[in-house]
Amino acid sequence: ISIDPLDGSSNIDTNVSIGTIFSLLPATGAPDENPAASFLQPGVKQVGAGFFIYGPQLALVLSLGSGTHVFVLSTRLGTFVQAYESRIIPQRTQEFAINAANYRHWDEAVRLYIDDCLEGTEGPRGKDFNMRWIASLVADCYRILMRGGVFLYPGDKRKGYRQGRLRLVYEANPIAYLIEQAGGAATDTITRILEIEPEGLHQRVPVVFGSAREVARITRYHTEPSAIGERAPLFSRRGLFRA
């Protein structure tokens, strides 16, 4: 079991929801000789994942490989009861989560994606978007599981941020597992998170997750920039077509 014991801890003083994230992996090799080996497996090897979220409700989000389920603590019964079975994230969305204060540090593909969303009905997307940012991974993930959306924590140009800030083994992998089990997608902007081979226990990665179609669109902004938004005159704000 790998655990992030207190995700979102910087929010404690402001009474924002925080949580505990965990990943379940099969033991490999000789754990007594090389205990780290079992944790340095790609996320596809997980046999389960989940998180507790400590908010207005104490909830457990859990998957053991057959969908993502949500349980809420009943103070009357003194146990967790199932609130949602096999959550499915909507494929389409008009909501994104990102820390916009870092706009000037982002790569061009990320800036272009956000610019296109912010232009709303007048831009290439042809619809208005809302932005949400809680700065608590479990809270942002829970919201997306409930009503869709996309979360971005990209790498950027600041020192120490090129590879993102979220930890692959005990943050990105379990969240990606839950999201995929709910019909969503999770990448490092290009590569599927669950296919990344960990090189260290505390390795960091950029993370994008949420509604599958929106995650795929963000990947195209990175791999096919000439075909997206303002870089393609026919699809720009004053162009003939809207993406």
C-alpha cells in the first residue's frame, strides 16, 4: 500500500476539504531485500485504489477494478454506506480546474487550450466554460467524479516544476486508476499516466485527468498544435469553422 496521508494539507487552516489517497499494488520480488521494488510498478499493475475525503461528509472513493464506487460515513449506523455505484464521468464538459496564477509559466499548448476555453461562445470552442480550483487533489477529483470536468496540473517553466509537482506513485497513479474506472482518462498531457514506469518513489509528473474527450483534446493541443484553435486560421475566432 502506498499512501499520501494528508493531501491538500495547505488548506487545513482555511477549512477546505482534504483527504488521504492510497494505491494497492501486488508485492513483487523479495520485499525484505528490496522493499521499494513493489512500489516501482506502472499504475496498470494496481489491484485497487481510493481516497478518503474529509469534508462536509466523510466519504470513501474506492475501486478494486470493477468501477469506481462512493461510500459515505453514516454517523447513525457507525459505518460506511454506498452512496454511488459505478460512477461514470460525463464525456462532455464546460468546466476546467487549473491554477491560473501560473499562466505566464505554462507551455504554449496549455496557454492555448485555456485561452480557447476562456473565449467562450466567441472562441473556437463555441461555448462558455467555468473554472474551478480548490488546490486539493481529492476535492477536485471528487467534483469531477460527481459532475465531470477536467483537471490540469501541468509542468511549467519554473525551477523544480518542469516535471509537474504531483507524485506518480501515491498521487497520480491512484487518482488515474479511479478516473479510468469511472470512464474518464488521465495523462501527463501526452502519455497515459498508468503506463508510465516509475523511476523513483517520489517521482513527479504533470497530470491531466477528467472527462475523456476533454483529456484527448488537451493531448491534441500538445501533439497537433497546428490543427487547434488560433494556430489554424479556418478554426480561429474569425475563421469559418469552430472546433
